[in-house]
Amino acid sequence: MVDYSVTVYTGDAAHYSTFHSFYITLVGTDGESDCQKLSTWMFSLFFQPYTHKVECTKPLGDLLAIIIQKEYHIVFSKGPWFVAKVEVKSPMGDIYQFPIYKWITDCKDHYYQEGSGWFTLSTLQRRNTLTIWDQLKDGLPHNMKAESYSSLPLDVNFLPWFSSHLKWVLIDKWQEDSFFGYQFLNGVNPMMIQCCKTLPENFQVTDEMVFKDGNQSLTDEMQKGNIFLCDYKMLDGVKANIIDGEQQYLVAPLVLLHKTPDDKLMPIAIQLKQIPAEDNPVFLPTDSRWDWLLAKTFVRNADFNMHELSSHLLRTHLLAEVFAVALLRQIPMMHPLYKLLMPHTRYTPMINFLARKLLISDDGVFTKFASSGGEGMFTILRKALSSMTYRSLCLPDDISDRGLEDVPNFFYRDDGLKLWNIIYSFVKGTLQYYYKSDQMVQEDQALQQWIGDIYSHGFLSEKNTGIPIRFDTVGELVKFVTMVIFTCSAQHSAVNTGQYLGNYPEKRFIEDVPLNNIKVFKEQLQELSLQIEARNKQLELPYTYLDPKVVENSVSV
């Protein structure tokens, strides 16, 4: 007879649960142990690991997996049990680690592979059949199926908390043109502005309107890269809401901005509707104070609707849930992609369930109080999804495509690109450790099923989005995973802001290389945070949305 030492870690106070006795089977290359009962009652109340002996008639060779079954108990038959990790020491002194970090709620067999055995093709890599796709409305990204809050899996559930980093500063500046322009760069919706090289045909602005002194021309300023456009054409034709019997109004404006010699971004023309007409004039800063202020207010209303529905809800919350559900369905727990992305996708299905229930349902807050609530908001979401591209989700490509590489005082771009590069370096170093060749990527069926799920359920199989259908190279995989982490953390913080980025509290990786990569990742984020803090001391209005110390790890608020 030989003895294996089995140590079980049950988590901490954040994962407090009813503890149970359980059965365990060790599976190795040379056989498996008998199913043996172990008890967790002794030290469970103190969140301490506990160690038991498992007897085997012979050595089992290299351990591949463990099989755990929670014992049925009359009193706590449905009581959840959180297992953080299991560590097994063989009679020869070899240590095998099984990072689990999951709630077990039933009394069925649960199979867990050894932490370094992710690429072993075996029957233990079972597809998750409990996580099911659903769709709120036609034309929208799919989401996790859940009939109620309590029906959500415990692993994606948490007690919601909210924090706010909002500071009531410069409240007296909201009417100023310079602040109006600044918000397109560093407000909560930096996604609308683009460099303008040619005026849209439906925006009939002339030199005489905007440069009355005759010293400048639109053509020259556009060639210099000093003219910028915000076009809200996606709102055109959207049915406005009716609130308490009162018809609401929703415009689809065009906004022209000019970069001045002192590097301020100033609005120079606003048209509130897409089609020029006598009842659709071009508003100018030289108009009466109240006409100009009213025009800017209508723009801010349009920007609010685009921000909340497209930039915030669709491009962070709904996409993050697609990434999360596809991960839970297709990627085994010991796969490096699961370990890499779980901290950035956890809790998103729960917060989105609440959003569908409390914000965009028939009696939700947005439906009741927003001008685009009701039918209009789903029209905007469909339009936004159909026009969204892979390049627009990748910050370096998006900044380039919008011609914003050289705009001064664009802190969303400056901080965002630094964060993107830090995340990219971390992802590249980690994935290249596991994928030694492009062929390994091509042959990883779980990986290909994951991106296939995202393509079909997130982007509704639209080829014009540019979203990959499969991965053929390590480079393609690295870029896509970087985009996923950036979207779920930094991008959400930029358009929402209020665990933080770089926080990997659960030790899912067991190899030295990825563990060191996490260490370097955290150090680089801390250095960037110090740089941002030093810069912000010189600014009248600090830009803090992408400071790593306030960037959430996942979309969970």
C-alpha cells in the first residue's frame, strides 16, 4: 500500500459556504485510486487547509485528474461548497496542483485536471452544457440564459457594490465651448470624434460661417488636421420615447470642431438633424447665447444616448458577456485561456442580468426616463452592432482609423495606448509560453470553438465586422485576447468608471513563467499609475478614468 497526501483549500470569507464531506478519486497514468471519503468539518470554520491520506494499492504514475463528489447530507443537501484548490503529494514526493476555484452545488461527479495538463486530449475535457445561450431581442448579441437572479451559477454571482470616483469640479464650466469640446476627447464617450478631411455633403458649412475674419479656410484647416467631426447619424429615424404621455425628442446632430493654435478643441458649427432644410439651420457660436447653448444641449442629449447604449452597454457590457459565456461553455478550467480570462469575465453575466431586469426591461429605468427608451433603444443597439468592427474594438487601430494620433490633450488615447501595450505584452508572454507554434493554435479545438461561439453568438456571424472566425496564428490569438481584456477592464472604465486591473487573486497558474508575467504586469501597471498621477497634478481637470488603480478587472458594475 502507498499513501497520497491530499490537502484541500476551501477559500476565504468571501467564499464562505456550508462545508461537506466528499468523495475523491485520484486518476493517474498507471491507474486510479478507489473512491474514498474525506471529511472537511474539522477546520472549515477557520478557512484553513486540511490534509488527508488517500491509500492506494500501488503508485498511480503521473497524476492527470481528480474526481470529486460532494456527499449528500440530509440537512445541507443543497448547500454550496466552495473548493479553491486541491494539492496532492505522491509517495515519491511529487506535488500535483489542481486549481479549482468553483462552487459545487450538487452531489454529482466533478472532474478536474491537473493544473499543468491543459493540452492533454482526454475525456475529462468536457464541454460545459449547463451554460446556455439566450437572446433578449433579435439582432442583439446573445447572453447567458437565466430565468431569475437565483438561477445564475454561483461562480458568476456576487453581492453587488458600487463606488464612485466622481468629483464635482468645474461645475460652472459646463456652458463653456472649450469644455464642450474637451468632453469629446476626455469625457465618458470619447468614441464619437474623428478627424475630418472632407465635409459630409449633408453638412453645408461654409468658410464665411465659421471663419468670419477671412484669415482661415475649412479646406486649409482640414488639410492641416485641425477640423474634427462628431456625426450622430445612427440616431436618425429612431423612434423617440413617450414619457407620462409627453412626446420626447431625439436628434441626430452633426458637430464640427476646430483645434485652435492654443490646442483647444472648440465647436464651430452644429446641425441638429441629418437632412439640410429651412427648419434645420446650422447653429454657430455667433448666434444668440441661448440658441447656441440649446444646440449644444441637444448634442449632449444625443451623446448621452449613444454613450449609454452603444459605447457603454453594447461595446463593453454585452460583448463582455459574450466573451464570458463562450469561455464557460468551450474552454476547460485548466486551459491557459480560462486562467487568463476568468478574472476579467467573472460576474459580468450577473451584472448584465440586473441591467436587463432593471434598466432596459419594459418597466426599466431607461425605458421610463430616457428619450430613446422603449423601441428606440433596441433600434440603436441593432444599428450599433451592425456597424461595429473588430478594428474599432482594438484601440491602436481605432485611434488610427479615426485620425486621432496627434490630437493634443487626448488623455483617453495616451493612457489607453499605454494600457493596451502593457496588456499586450503580458498576454503575449503568457500565451507564447503555452503555444510554441501556430500549429498548436490551429489544432486547439477548444480555442477554435471559443472564437466560433463569439463570432456566431456575439457578432451574429456578420463577416463585415472583421471578427475572426478562427485563429491560425499565435499573433492573431494574442491580439484578440488583448482586445478582450482591454474591453472588459480599461474600455469599460473609460466609459463607466467609477479587485482592479492586474489583480489575479486566485492562483490558477502554477508554472513559473506565467506567475512571473503576472508579477511584471502588476509592476508595469503601478508605474503607469504613478505617471498618470504626476501628470494629473499639472491639469486643471485631472483625467483619472484609465488610471490602473481605478480600472476594474471586469465588467461588474
